[in-house]
Amino acid sequence: MSALPQHLDLHLIRILYLLLVEKNVSRVALKLNQPQPSISASLRKLRELTGDPLLVRGARGMVPTQHGESLLAPAKRILDETENLFLKKAPFVPQEEARTFHVAAPDYLDSQFLPNLVALLRRGSPNSRIKIHSLGAGVDYVRLLSDGDMDLVIANWDEPPEHLHMSKLFEDPIICVMRADCPYALRTDSDKMTMDDYLTLPHVAPTQILPGYMGVIDDYLERQGLQRNVVVESAYFGLIPSMLAQTDLVLTTGSQFVHYYEKQMSLKRYTVPVKFPPMRFYQLWHERVHQAPEHKWLREQVSAAAKALTQK
């Protein structure tokens, strides 16, 4: 590969680009506020460097050669990328600007968390768009964050990836819940469940979507040498409360998730006889957006939505 010619400056590339666009030395001289002989000298230098005439006479003035035409896109790309190198970070004015934010979250969050977050974002930046993505099986959220296809991931991890930025949103204690008038609930006055009852009652559980995601209940039980009686697995976590309302099933989950449904359905909570650690929810983001003003604003809105959740 041949070395780059010496004294190749960005201004010469700008002249190359404008000559190929304008196809006229005089117009380029006017645009750059330079004398015409100076632009003609630059064209001669460009012809030397490329070994091609670049512009030739056509029926109606100058036209680019085939090689000249092929240099238009790379010249523009160099100019655009150079401009981006030295752009100063402008403050983000959410009320005025239009951005698209990509947020990934599981559906076992508190049912009001994402709606409340969307409401905050809509009020704060009404011209922006929000895309909420699921965290399904096979979603490589670490790659999506590093590639810029995702701005933020909200979920619970026992051990979040170390190389990503993280802030804790809230902790959610583990409880279990069932229909208030199912046979077990009717024959027990206490809100405490024995270990035998807990392990033998019919459980509904979310289908494990990612390693460490909502497998935390069964993983923890297994480490204690225990196993519960899971009779229904559902990939649709948001439908599980409706399943509880029509069956004798028991759900073990975070207290925040249940709170919303208790207002709509006749459900009964029980203290779990196993000392599960609380579910810890975080927001994670990549270094590439750590300093970006619009992303700082987005994370502030997520934190505000989480704070409002824990104060209800």
C-alpha cells in the first residue's frame, strides 16, 4: 500500500469535493472566498495526486471523469467524519429537540414503571420518539449497547456486566401471591406459609428467557437443596395475574409487580418461607453514551420513574 502524499490537508479535500459537486472552478472560488487562480492551482495539484484529470470539458461545461465521480462519496465521508470529530457537545434541550431513544426492559417490571417512564419522556421531550424493546431469548443486550442499537437496558441482575455503566433503581422484596378465595387461601388465616406448603402448592413461573433472568427463584431454591412444584410456565409474564384470578396457582415474584394487580383483583399475599434476596433492578448503559447530554437526560427520567415507584 502506497504512503499518503505529504502536505495533504483537509482544505484540499474540501476543494476536491466542491469541484466534483459544482463542476465549475469559478463557483468553488466564490463559495470558499478564494481567488480563482488559487482553486485552479489546487485542481492541478489534485490531478497530480490522483493521476486523473478529475474534471473534463463536456457539452455543457465541465463534467467529472469516471474516477472523479468515484471520489465524491469518500471525500464527503471524510469531511463529515472530520466535522464530527470536533463537534462540541451542545446542551440537550428536551422540549425542543427530537431524538429516538431505544430502551430494553423485561415485562416483569412493575406494571406502571414503563407507562410512567413514557409519560415523563413525552412530557419532557414531546418531539422525541421512544422505542421499548423486549429482552427475549437470544437478545445480546451487551452487543446492542456497544453497537449503539440500544441506549439503555433496565432489568435485574445478580451480577451486572462489569464493563458497563450502571445505576441502581430499586430493590423489590420477593413475596408469593394467589387468588384470595382459592381453597388454600380460604383455609389459612395467616399470611405466613410453611415450607411444606410452599414447595407442594401448584406454582406458575415465567419461562426463563435469559440466564439469570427470573430463574433466580429456582436457582436459589436449588442451591438450598429445595424444589417447588411448577405446573405452569408462561412466556407472557403480564398474563400471569389473570391466570391467578381463575386458578389455584401460586406466583412468586417482586412485591412491586403485584401491587398494581391487587387493586384490580382479589389476591392474597403470603410471606415466603424462603429467605430470597430481593430483586435488584438497574439501568445499564455503555461508555459510548456516558457523556452524551441527551442520554444523561434519559437516565435521569428513568431514575425519576423508579423513585416515584418506591414512594407510592
